Amino acid sequence: MGELADWKYCPRCRSSLEGDEHRLSCPECGFVAYASSKPTAGALCEDSEGRVLLARRAHEPFLGRWDIPGGFLEEGEDPLDGMRRELREETGLEVEPLDYLGTWMDRYGGDSTAEATLNMYWTARVLRGEPEAADDVSELAWFASDELPPEDQLAFENVPLVLSAWRARAAK
């Protein structure tokens, strides 16, 4: 189910909307709404031993599973600023982005009705602070590339793909 599936009336003038699941418009006032993937930014923080920091989720979706620290961007927020903000909120760490790993599509939940997400990831190094679980994180832990949690303990479909890309990059 798409972002606009339940939209029937214009949020400005309350007239009936026209269109499909990708684009709706109001014939009365000209309002247009586009369905879009929600952008996120996250970082694979590495320590001096080459381990990566993962966060255990404190809330649904995927409560209790391991995730990459990061989260949704705010409207108009630069992805790198959002990544730094999310890492600070979830881990207490100030980080510096290093390399862009890539972008992965996913859904924010475990079924086809969940919102589509556009997930951007960087490697990063810690500038200052000590890891402390906060916000929507219940635990933080460092993992070597050969000691990552099994796939059934990871949140979201993109997390094992991102970790695989990180592992391949670290092996070079």
C-alpha cells in the first residue's frame, strides 16, 4: 500500500482528489501530492580494530534486532547533517563521514504495506564521545567483520546487504 492510498480529500480545500497511487491532484485549488520513498542516512562507524558499531532496536519495527545507527532525514536536511544528528541521538557519538557506501531501497517494516525508504550509508570514524545507547536504541556493540550477528537477528532487508558491502570494502 502506497503513501497516498488512503488520501481521498485535499488537505487544503477538502475537495475530492484525482489521480493514482503515485500522484494525486486537486482540481479545485491545484494542490498536488507525490508519493515518495522516505530518505534515511546511517553510518557504519569503525573503531581502531576495524570493528563496526551496531545498534539493537528498542522499538518496532524489528524490536530487539541489530541495525545500523541512523534514521529518517528531516525535511530539507542535508543527508550528512542528518547522519551526524542521528548518530549523536542514538549513540552519543560525534562522527566524521569517510566513504559513501551506497544507497539501498527498503521498507520501514516487514510487509508490503510499509513505507518505502531510500537508505544512504557512509563509513565514519568517531571524533569524540563514548558509545551510549539512547533514543530508540536499547544496546550498542562493536562487531568484527567475521563476528556479525546472523541475518535473522538483523533489522530490515537492507542491513545484511549494507554489512556485506562494508565487509567487502574492508577486505580490500
